[in-house]
Amino acid sequence: MFRSLLGLLPCVGLLVPLAAEAHVIAGARVFPVTLTFDDPGMADEATLPQFVFQPGPSGQHQYNLEWEYDKTITPTFGLIYNQGWDILQQPETKLHTGLENIFISAKWQFYTNPITETVISAGIIREFAGNRATVNIGGDAYGSTAPTLYFGQGFGDLPIGLLRPLAITGEFSYIIADRRLNSAADNNGNPNSVAGGFSIQYSIPYLQSQVQDFGFPQWIAGMIPLVEFTWFSPAEAPANGLPATLMIAPGVIYMADGYQIGMEALVPGNRAAGPHVGAILQVHFFFDDLFPHTLGAPLFR
């Protein structure tokens, strides 16, 4: 099932970028915006807002209010801004709050194949250091830089009947810390790390339009059930006790013209990811659909 992706990698240097369409589209395939990591392409869109609830041990709860804005500079290249506000609630103590560090990503959707429903992008994610005087629970005193690869692969060109609506997407990053952790003394640094995400999704809109129309009502016809996996691990020693974590997020996305709404559970995949199940809710708007000639248009065509 990875043949389309693997077959093109030796020829990446020879590829000519194709014009991006609304959302992330490859042929008849529309890839939704995943909730725990980025989608495989570049478009004009915004997450307003995303809400995360993660219960911790001993009655501790963390709430995150997050937002994102994606702006295309050319049809296949753009910039992405991410930030959030975190709230930590602990028994018998006052609330602790703080802004997350700002993340700016430069992303290039360099390959789109409508026949094989393949999208591949490359990017650099820059985390800007927080202000030491105000860093609380939401941010770090030092930043990082992360070269990142994104991909999306639909199965619609395979003769697999009702499984043709299946698709996978993924994101893989190598995080280079601004201040490397000192093995001799604690200097508040971090080890270089690896992080990634992977989703398996089944598109009912694709089923209805490309495989067989079952006459579902619109609230079902717009759904994309999926499960996402995200992981993080130090890539070198010393890790200063920073553990490898795995999170599993089953849920569903409802996609409509101009927006999508997604809900997922956050299930710890190992002990280091936490003791309890959390939740995530996302509201996302597609400016390339809502405002195609203004806010949703690339700055340079």
C-alpha cells in the first residue's frame, strides 16, 4: 500500500510541483485536518479553536486552548502559526496558567499525484523561546528547530472495493534543541528528539462519491472516522528523565463546505503518556473555500 510513496522517493529531485487546490486534495481524495499533528499539504485555513483536556494523576487536570493560522505565499508554499494557552488545575492550589511558545512553520507541498492520491510536503518548524520571566506551564525557556516530512496516501486507485475510501497520513520530525542538555550539570536544556504522527482514516464522503452512494443523511455522509497515533522520544543521551511517550486518538471528523469539526479521545499508549483518557475538540475553517479571492488566495500565484 506504500508503493506510490516509495516509488517516487528516488525521483524527488526531478519532480515539478503541481498547483495546490482548496484543502489538501489529490484527485478525488480530500485529506482532512488531523487533530494531533499536521495534515500533509498546504492551504489557507485556521483552527479557531482547538480544546484539549488531559487528566493527570492525583486529581490534576490540564486544559489547553490552542489556535493555528495557515497562509499560502504561493499555491504550494506557505507559513503556519501555532500557539496556545494552558491551564493547570491541582487540588488545593490556585490555577497555574501560561502561554505556549510560538511555533512558525515553513511548509512546501512539493509533490501531488491525483492518480495515486499521493501528497508529500517538507517543512521546517521553528519554536521560539519563551520569556523566562513569564514562562509558567505553557512554554519553555529555550526554542528548537525541527526539519519535518509530511505525507498523505489514499487507496482509491486500488481494486479493493469498499476499502477504497481508506487513507493514511503522517508527519515525522527531528527536533534540534537550541540548548543541548549538559551531561555534567542541569543547564535546563533538552536533548535532541524525534516526534511523529500517523493516521488511518476512512472517508465516507469518498465512499458516497467514488465507490457507492448508500443514500446516507448529510450528517453521516460528511464523516471521516479515524485513529491517530503520536509519539515522542529523546534521540540521544542524556535524556534527563524525559520519557518516550505514545498517544492513541480514535475519533471522527465531520467535513462540510468551508469548515470541519473533529472530536477524539486521547488514550495513553504507554505509562509515560499518563494514567487517564483525555479528549480533544477542534473547529477548523477553510479560507480557500470561504474567501477564495481574498483571505483564501495565495499572495503570489
